[in-house]
Amino acid sequence: MSCRSEVVLQRRPEPLQLALAEQNNHKRYWRAVVYTVVSAQVCQSPAWQRFDPMGREEIGRWLAFLRPSSNAVELQLSKVPIEDVDQQELSESLKSNQFLQSLWLTGNELTAEGARALGEGIASNQSLRTLRINYNGRMGVEGVEHIMNAVAANPRLQSFHFGDNDLQAEGLLIVTTALALHTGLRHLDLSWAGNIGVTGAQALAQLLRSNRRLEELRLTENDVGPEGGKAIAEAAAQSSLRLLLCDYNSIQDDGAKAIACMIRSNDTIKTLGLHANAMTAMGVEVICEALKSNKTLLNIDLRHNRCGDLGIVGEAMGMSSVREWDLRSMGLGPSAFKAIARNCAKLQKLNLEDNEPGLDGYITFADHFKGTALEELNLQAHVQAPPEAAQLSLSRCLQSNLSLRVLQLLLLGGRTSTEVTQVQLGAIKNGSALEELSADTMDDDAASLAEVISSSNLKIIRCRFHQPESLRELFTCQKGLKVLDLSSSRLTGAGGVWSELLLQPQPVAEELCLSSCALNQDDAMELAKGLASNAWLLKLSLRRNSFEQPSWEALAKAMETNGTLEDLDLVETGLNDQSFAVLAGSLKFNKSLRRLEFSGDIADATMLAELLAVNVSLREIESAGDLFTGKGVEMLLSSLETNSFLSSFTLEHTQPRKFKKDKADYKLYEASLKTIEWLVARNEHPAWVLNSSFQKGNEVLVCLRTLGGESVLELQVGEDETVAKLIRLVYERLGYLRPLRLMFADGRFW
């Protein structure tokens, strides 16, 4: 098969320039992901492969993937400006393409005119089945009309994602009208469409009445309210939906009553999401009562609806068809736990994290746990871990329960006692399907643990060792783990055990965590010796171990030859300008590392800038400290402008920056504001994360925090003109995101 396509993108002064193309040899098709403007040559490959730019000066077009000669079936365009391409060519290419099945467009600065050209191509395309357009809120009502006219005219589309486009009620009316008679659509996602209110909810209800072919509807966080919830529930009752997600919509108890009526009469919905809808005990009770008579629902999410100690939740489990329950953070107490314990025999997944069962609730649960079909059970408590007596009772049940793969009793970082661990090990030896073990000290049980690893499904171990010889027992295992977390083990000066571990020909684990192990210089040298030749470790955490310059030089040299490590965590490891310079120099030509996380006393950004100017593998960097207020800020920004590979960059200040005008440190403040402005201006929906604050006297002047997926924007604002200008820029560039908080320095919200 000839699979040669030229991918060329138009130049644009934007960061994150990246082109990827992949081929699955078994299905013999191409998948292309283009994140911004570059040039690339794509040719046949025997497996999934990442293709990087051949040269930044040779600019072409991603439209090569859409032309009739291309056999690409999936194309994702993120932060590629649609307006920068020949719109007529875009339209004609889509019209004539016969292979493309999935098109994703995210943050493309799509205007009404660009939407028109795109729509013309979509309307005539014969192969497209999935269309996703997100974070393109600037197209306005006119642009929405163009897109929806195209979708309505293409009956072959089966899946349409149009959330995060600031539709509001007006835009939603256009969407629902266009889709009312669409004969092919099965999956519709309108999450985060804006505050659509009752009007938007009524339009959605009418859509459900008109289109009886729709199988999945996602409506997360649209603020439909109680009346809107009623309208959607009444229409969904007679619909063909198999999945309905109505999370974060504040439907409250009145809306819950309508949902209960829907549950009683609907016989198609299998998954129902009602997460965080401000329901009280009254709302949860009517829903649970309705579930008793429903025979089709399999999965329900009621978390974060604080109902208190409500026993009817357990009664509903015993009488309904639901097999997966998410009941996190609902305030369930001993009575609810006892009822749940008596009625959970047929469940597959049960999440009871962050509730209040008390010792009696846990013990009762353990008494009824033996004969269940549960595969996953979460009993983590945020305030206080389950008492050891409860942990022992639940662990002993594993002897007679061979279905449970995941039992979560402690929050991440927690460790069970030696007695609980021994009970769980015994259960695994006798056939338990448990996949994760979190234990305290394992020195006395190391041989037993090694035997269990070799003969069971155990994949994740979080434990402590204090004797090197005990740890060596794991080297004899016939099977490798996914995660070996040895955090807080006291193995200072264990020396050779680390090189022995990493030089094992048989993989010991894909991920190794040595956080807070008090490793010294000899340990670091041995680690480096093993890391240099290791061929199986993918992720290494050395967090909270303080290393000196000779250790960094050894680790840096190891990274020059290591060809497998993809994730390296160096937070709180004593990095400074001198040691970071050595490390960054070694990473310049490393081909495997994808993610680097670090912190330290690093004020010179020069070495990071030089690293980003030439490194071709790093996709994600997270840093905490003073990195972007020191020297080299200009170089850093220049490198970010031209780096074609980085997709996530976190800059975090752990303390507010203090400054005085007309002093030297004010220049740091100005440089920081420039960095913030640069990041904001070039990332409409940032994969970048910025968490920083600046302080004038005792007054916090500005605190800006952006998180890509959650779209959190937080500003604490003084009267400074520069900051006022920054606020205008933020809202001009990021106005269609979801700002959760904007606060003046005196605490007033804006």
C-alpha cells in the first residue's frame, strides 16, 4: 500500500508547533494529529509511530490529510487557526474526501466565515461519522448557524460534540432545531454550552421528543436548574437514550422528582449521571425509590449530593438492576452502610469514598461482603482512615471473595499495618484477584511478597523496606509490576541495591517511586549506574531526596545514554542553577523523556531555554520556584515561540513575589507580567498552567492560575495599571472559558 502524504502547515507566530501522524498496520489506516503549524513528511510505517517536523523553514499545509489522495481516517487539529488556510480549498477538500471518518477541531479561532467554509465541506462529505468542534466560541450565532446547517444536511454523521462553544440559550436553539429530524445522529455532547437555563432545557426536551434515534446525551454543567431538569426528564422518559449525563446542573429536589418519574417509565437508559446537583435527602430518596422498579439501569452517579444517613440507598441496591454505584461524598452514615452491606451482593463496582460509616458501619459491611460479586470497592475516608479492626475484617473477607480486584481502604500514601498486609497476602495466595497492595514495612514478608507477585495478578505495590536484602527478594520475581512505590523506605546507604535493581534483565516495574527515601550521594551514584543501561523503566520519582553536585553529574550522564525513561520527577531534590545546568545539558539530545517535573532554587532560565531550543522529545514540563522571574526570561520566551513539541508547561510560584517600585526586584515583577501576558495571549484554551502571585507590601497584587482541562482562571487584583491592562487582555483572549473566581485585593469578588 502506498502511504505517502506530505503534511505542510502555514507559518504562524504561535507556540506548541507539532505534527503527529500515526498508522495502525493491522487496520491499515492513518491517524493524524496536528497541534499547530509545522511541516512534516509522512510515509509508511509498520506500527503506531510519532512523526516529528522535518524542518521549521519548510512550511506546508495540513490540508494534505483532507485531499482525495489521502487515506487518513481521523484528523485532530488543536490550536491550528482555520482562518490561516485557503477556506475554499478546505471546503473542496472536505467535499471530495472519501476516507475521513473523524474530525476534531479544538481552539481554532473559528469565525463565522471560517464556519461557513467548513460547513460547506461537512455538508457534502460522504465518509465523516464523528465531528467534534470545541473552544471555538468566537464564531458567534452566525457561525453556529453555518455549522448546524451542515450537520443537518449530512445524515451520515453519528457523533457530534459541540460543547465549550459558549452557545448560551440562543445558540442551543439553533442546534436543537437543526438536529430535530437528523436520522443518523446517535451521540450528542453539549456539555459546558453555557448558562442555557430553562429556555435551553426546553429546546433540548423538544429535540428528544423529535429525534427518537439519539442514544447518548451529555449535558454537564449547563445550569438548567430545577425547571430545566423537569423539562429534560419528562422528554427523556419516552426517548431512546441509553446514556444521559446531567451533572452539575443544580436540578435540586424538584428536578429530582421529575428524574424519578423518568426512571420509573424509561426502559432504555443504562447510564445516568446526576453528580453534584444540589439534591438533599428528599431528592436522593425519591430517586432511590424509583430505582426499585427500574430493570434497565446499570450505572448511576449520585456523588456530591449531601443526603445524610439514608438507608433507602441500600434498599434500592437490592431491588434495582444497577450494578455500578458512585456514592462519594454524600454524608452516608452507619445506617446507610448497614443497608448497603445487606444489599450489595450483585453489584460490580461500588464507590463509597468520603462518607461517615463509623466502626459499626465498616464491620457490618465486612460481615456481608463475603458472598458479593464486587470487582471494585472504594471505602477511603478523607478525614480519618477506617479503624484497623475494620480493615482486618474486610481483608479477611478476601479469602472467600475471589472477584474483587480493587479494594481501596486508605487514601494514596496510606499504608496498612503488618497484620492487615499479611491477611491480604494470604488471601492473594489462595486465589484472590486483588491487583493492588498498600503496606507498611515488608522486610519480614519479602519472600512471601515475591512469591505472590510471580503467581498472581498483583500489579501495584506501595510499601516500605528498611533492609536491602529484603528488597533483593523482589529481583527473583518471574513477572514485573506496573508500579513499585517504595516511598519513605529507610534505605540510606543501601548503595548497590539500586544498581542491581535497575540492571535486572527481567523488568521489575514500569514505574519506580523512591520519594522521601533519604538517598545519599552513594545511592545516587548507584542509581545512575543502573539507569544508564536500564531498558524497562518508564517512570522514576526521586522526589524529596536532597542530592549534591556530584550526584547530579552522575544522574545527568546516565540520562545521556538511557533510552527508555519517559517520566522523571525531581521535585524538592536540591536543584540549583549549577546542578540544573548539568541536568538540562544532558537532556538536550535525550530521545525518550516525555515529562519532566522539578523544583528548586533556580533563578536562571537560560539553561531551560537552551534545552527547549533543541530537545525533540519533551511534551510536558512542570516546575515550581522562581524560574521565570530571574535571568533568561527573554530567552525562555524565544524558545517557547519556536519549540515544536512541548504541549504542557507549568510554572508555579510557591510564595508571593514581593517587590517595591523603582527597585531592582520590580524588574522581576515586570518580566513575570510579560511572561503571563505572553502565555495568555497565545493560548486560548491553555494546556499551559500558570500559578503565580506578586505582593506589594502586605497586599497581594495579582494571582493568576490557569488549568487547561478545568479552565480555572483566578485573579486577585490591586489598582496597578499594568494589572488592569492584564485583566482586559485575559478577558479579551479567554472570555469564553469558565472563570471560577475573580477577586480584588480587599476580598471583593468582581
